[in-house]
Amino acid sequence: MSHPTLPRLLPMLAGGSGIPANPDAYQLEPKLDGQRVMAYVGPDGVVLTNRRGGEITSHYPELAGLGEALAPHTVVLDGEVVAFNEKGQTSFQRLQRRMHVIAPPARLLADTPAVFVAFDVLWLDGELLVDQPQTERRRVLDGLGIKGPAWQTAPVLDATPEELLEACRQAGLEGFMAKRLDAPYAVGRRSPAWSKVKCGRRREFVVGGWSSGQGSRQESIGSLALGCYDTADADTQRLFYVGQAGSGLNEAMIRQLQKLFGQIGLPASPFVNSPPLKLHFVRPMLVVEIAYTEVTETGTLRQPSIKGLRTDVIAGEVTWDDEIAACFGSG
């Protein structure tokens, strides 16, 4: 199924962090813990792409009915595919069971259902909406009435940022998004008009190596050596080591990583500041999502926990933030 008239668009990414100085000028939404997905929807079906533009339609067959649900409209939606846990929270760890499965069997669909949560509309019935302000795009999105068995619309949160921070800390949620009301949609770009407000620290890191486990896992993977680049410039970027993470590794992930590591081994360290540990090095191609409590003064992560593999993120784009840069005398 193809939509020859539908423009293929890459998603806008958040370029800001923290509560904006003038929160009244922003719309607040929950930060969804899933996979960013663009949905190209028409009466004859649905095409899904990930944040890099790769097609993933077959990964989420439960979304096939969205075209019929929104008929007669033809629309390009931005949103997130999520899996909910028992508490009704979006769980990236649970979505890992689905993200990498190209044609999920019926048992997996029943065990781990996926839901598309739409939060923006970029094109509708022949009209490109990306230059419209956030408020107008949201009005159009709400008018579509996206609500069904495997699709819904992200809520707009009616609270102050401080109230939301306190609420999401108590509920153990990741955070929320602040989107400037007058901002257009910056296709394929990172924009300060969108800010992530995080309750806990969480971000992507590059895998540059691994260490063997203890006891029964001596022949297996015990922890991953993590890093991030100082710049996104492929010609000059340097990979800085920021610590080891073993918490969160499960048998399925270990099997997947062992297969991948067998293909990308390196004889020498890819890190510019390699630690004095016995490590097996790999080409820095894989990206993992990590939750952690803070960055120590020496630039390592405290209490890191692996949340999952990010096959939709390019390793070379995983660069340090101000907090990590400051530990290495830069930034």
C-alpha cells in the first residue's frame, strides 16, 4: 500500500530541556515512553515509519484499522507507539518485546498489545500543516477524534509544570513535554520550541564494549561499557566512556547482544578515556536507553539501568549534554 500524494516527513525532535522560563506560552503533554512513529493514513490503509524514516508497518499490524477509522480523511500523524504495563503506564521495557519483531505472531500481539498515541498532525486531505502554530495543529488533531482499540490522542495536561513534576515523581513516570503554543513544526529538526521536562535522568548512550559476568554468567555478558560523543561531526567526534551498566540485562537481550557483538568486535578501545577494566571492545554502532540517578564528578553514571536497545537511533548522533561535558572540562 502506498500513498503517492502523501509527503514523507521526518519527525521534529525536542531541543530544549527543563521547565521553560515562561510556561504559560507552552502546551504540556505526558512524555510517552515508546517508539516514535509517523503514521501515513488513508482509506486504503496505513504506512508506519520510525524516526529515521525506515518503514515498520509490519511490526504493528493492530494499527491497520486506523485508515478505516479515520475515513474519508487522508492524514499524516506524528506520535508514539507504546505498550502499557499493569499500572497503565507506558513501558519502554515492555515495548522491547515488540519493537524488533517484523511480523509478530498472534500470541505476542495478545500478550503485548501496542497502541499508537497521536500528538500532532502534519498533513490533512491535501494540506500541509507544518507551518501552522502548535495550537492550530492541536485543534485539527482533536477534531479527528482519534480513539479506538489500538489508537488514541495524547492528552493536554491542565496543571502547572511544578505540579506535574511532583505528580510524576510520585507516580514514577519519566516526565512530560512542553511545546510552545505559537511554534510551527520543524520537520526533521531538533527545535528549542519543544522541551523535555524529566523527573528522573534518562537518555541514550553508545555501547563501546562489554565485560563478562560473574558466577554462572562468566561466559556471558555481565555489563555494557557506555559512552557518548563530544560532537555529532563524524570527522572529529570522540567517544567518551561514562561507565558500565549491567542492571536491566535479561536473557533475551543478552542473546541478541551476543549475536551482534560477534559481528562488530574490535581489537582496541573506541573510547578516548578507556577505563582500567578488562573489557571486550566493539564498534560503537549500538545504542541503548539508560536510566540513572546522576553523573558523578568523574563523569560516570550513578546507578545506571538498561531500559532497552534503540535500533531507531544512530550512534553518531548520541552526543554529551552539558552535565557530562562539564565533567570532562568541555561544554
